[in-house]
Amino acid sequence: MERVIGAPGSASFRGFRRVVSAANESRQWADDLNDVELSRAAREALISPGRGAVVEPTAELLAVLRTAALRALGQEPFDEQLLAACALAAGNAVEMDTGEGKTLAGALAAAAFVVAGRRVHVLSVNDYLAERDAAWMRPLFELLGIRVGWVGQHTPPSTRAEMYRCDVVYAPVSEVGYDVLRDRFATAEADRVHPVLDVAIVDEADAVMIDEAMSPLVLAGTSPDTPGDFTLANALVQELDIDVHYVVDADQATVSLTDAGLDLLENRLGGVNLYDAAHTATLTRLNLALHARVLVRRDVDYLVVDDAIKLINAARGRVAHQQRWPDGLHAAVEAKEQLTVSSPGIVLDTVTVQDLLRRYLTLSGMSGTVVVVAEELAEFYSLRSGRVERRLPNQRVDAPQRVLLDDHARMDAVMVEIRERHREGQPVLVGTQSVAQSEQYATVLAEAGIDAQVLNARNDSREAAVIAAAGGFGAVTISTQMSGRGTDIRLGGVDEHGHRAVAASGAWRCCRLAGIRPAVSMRNCAAVQAGRAIPARLSRS
């Protein structure tokens, strides 16, 4: 089915099949065009007027796009990809299974918008995917005379302005948000980069539009607090004992001082009353220092790199470059690690992901798990959702989850699974919950004589190389969430060994993530619940 019958926010894509069928009949006409004629035909192809700010590609345009993709990329779009492109251009959220070609479908939809005179942002979840997809689809866009660029965390301001002038821009949603915020504070026109919020095609739409909807993108400045204040606060909280001087709530998200803890701190500070208005700032710093000591975990929530704190995005497993915790928490973590303490950040401006996306004139999205959030997409973004069925039957075999007693039992079970699959030459991907856990598995495997490649926030510069080798014969790859959404691991010469085995060393907190699995056979999955997010906002200075 191409929609969920009767579900709120459901959409039918049945009408687009007629356009795709007509495009098949025009294939020979498009194939006979040379490159110049093909580009001209794309510009001249009539665009059927859609509802409001959306467009509906004609059969002639789809035929041109299909031929252009084959000629530029060596990939001929399947009917399902053309159907998805039509649905995206018409302003829908589209569900396509893993491996069914969302990247190409999104590029075809972007090209259709540009032909209609629009400016398009294809929004991804990270820099790696933005850069990869822009480079991958560039030959297609250039053949059609469409300018394409990409923006990432390390893109300099002068280049950003140039990229945003392109017809199609690939970028993480956070980068566009920070550029919008920075433009508000720019005093000179030359300092503004002007991201045009016209059309957004959101990749991994459920993650960006629902899971991160209320995540604030915060532009931070500095406060007058001195670094020494946090150094003293860190020293004082080292004297506190759990369940005596402080308690941690059941979900490990909040830590609170007990009366005994408050008395001890007041005595160490010379008998002051920390609840007196004159000492409010001191109490705040002590609470932040305690939070940093107890709840913020090294190699899980952050890394220490070159004597600096690097935040790890909990949902994506990647370093959040140039981002810091505001409201003094970042300085408290620096004091905890005995680093040079920087001035604590203060909030200058903020925008949520949801508010940012609502500013686009036209919005569409794609993911492997859209239909289950169709009601939310309809409520918050007025988007209708539908599913494009698989081209071929799913060959994946899902084994039941195994819930084990403790971490040691989990480690033993995963190790048995890895050894068995590795002995058969089957490539294995081990999913872990943190940098620390991924490195622990790598150490144990090395002791067992198994060479494993590790992909985590500490070595994200090697991501492309690790991913390229992960599908090879006998490969063992250990990864955090970095190899989750949107990452393609291509198999090579392993069919006779049962494709790739995936062992997940923990249960996903979001049930939808458990459904995002490789389009290959999956053997056993050992799972126990682990991990929690710290209650702090990310900010960009």
C-alpha cells in the first residue's frame, strides 16, 4: 500500500503512477537527446501547477530526469524512485525502505523544483551525508545546468555565502539554523550569508522533524563569570558522596543536593547561606559542577581532544564541532577535566528545529520510517505521508532480541556471535552505544586475535575509509550511531556467506530506530537497555 488507509495525515501516491507510466513511454524520446538538448528539455518541460507552493513533474520532465541520471551517474532510476520524486515535489513525506534509493529520489525532486524556478535545501543529519550526497549527485545536476553546493561545520563564512547562492544546497539542518541566527547579529552586509528558506527536502525526516523538533539551536556569547569560580566549585563537589550529600533520580538525568550536602558546602565556604540572594550565583555554579561530575560522562557525552572539550551528539554519535553547553555547564566540565576553563556561555539567540523548518515556503521529507509518525507530521508541519513499496522483496532475516543479565553477559554473547560469523568470512557490523563501549569491544576483539575497524566520534575523519571497507569479506566493524541513518555499507563478494551480520550491543531508546536496519540478512541481536541523554542544550559560539 502507498498510504495507511484511514490514518490521519495519510496520502495516496496512486495518481503519480500514471505520470511515471507515461514517462516510460517517453523514454526513447529523451534518450535520443544530446546533453545540450537534454538540459534545454528539462528547462522547457512543462510543470503541472501543484497545490500552493508545490509542483507536480510532467511525464516529459520525468523522462528527461531518468535519462540524465543514467547518463551522468550510470544509474537509471527505477519507477519507485520516480514515484517518490513526484511525491516529494508535491510536498509530501515519503517512506522508502533502506537501500531503495532515497538519495537519488531526493535529487530528482530537487531538480524538478529548480526547473520550476525554486531554490532548494536538501537537509541531512550530518556533514558527512551532506558532503557525500552533494558530490554523488553533482554530475546529475551539472548535466542539467543546475548549480549545487554543500555547507558543513567547517565551511568558512565567505564560502557559505557562495554556496547558498547555488540552486541546490546540501547541508545539515543545524548549519542552516546557525547561519540564520548569525545573520541576525551581523552588523555588516558582507558578514551575512543569506540562506534562502524556499524549499526544504528533509532527509531522515522523522529524526529531524520529530525526534529533534524541539531541540534548540543556540547562539552563545560569553558571561562575566570568572574561570576561577568553576575551579573552586569543582574542588568542593569532589568531597560529596552519593546518597549522603546528593541523590540521582531514577532516569539518571537529574542530581540534587541533600540537606547534608548543602550543610557541608556552606561550612566549606565559611558558613554562608547558599539560599541567600547574595549567593545564588555560587549555588548555581556548585550545582553545575555536581552535574558535570556525576552525570556528564567522558567518552560518552564528550571527548577531550587537544586539551579541549568536544561534545558528542547523542543521537548521531558524532563530535558537534564549535558547539558547547551554555549556562555554565561547559566551563564546569572543563574544570572537572582540569583544563583551562573558558568563560561560561550565555544565550544570545535561539531557534528550534521545528520553528526553522516552518519558515520554509515548501517542505517535504523522506525516511525509512515516516508512516508511523504521519499524525505528528500532519499536526506540526501540515505534511501528508505515504509509503513507496519496495522494488524487490526484502531479503533481511530479523532474529529475536536477546535480553541479558548484565554488561559482562552481553559482551560474552556478542563476542560469541562475532567469532562465529568472522570464522565464516561474513562481514560483521557491531553497533555500540558510545565511544567508550566501541573501544572496549575493539580491545577485547584484538585480544581474541580479530582485527576490527572502529568508527566513532574520536576518528570521524576516517569515516569514508572505514565505511568503504566494512562490507568486505571477513570485515569486522565496530561503530557508534555514526553508521546508522543514511550510511550505506556496500557488500562485496559475500553472498555465499549469508550477507552481512549485524550485532546490536544495546537497545535503541527510540523504537523506530530499531526498524532502521541494513537491507541484508541479519543474524542475531543481543540487546540490553543502556544510555541516557544529559539535559543540556547545544549551542554554537
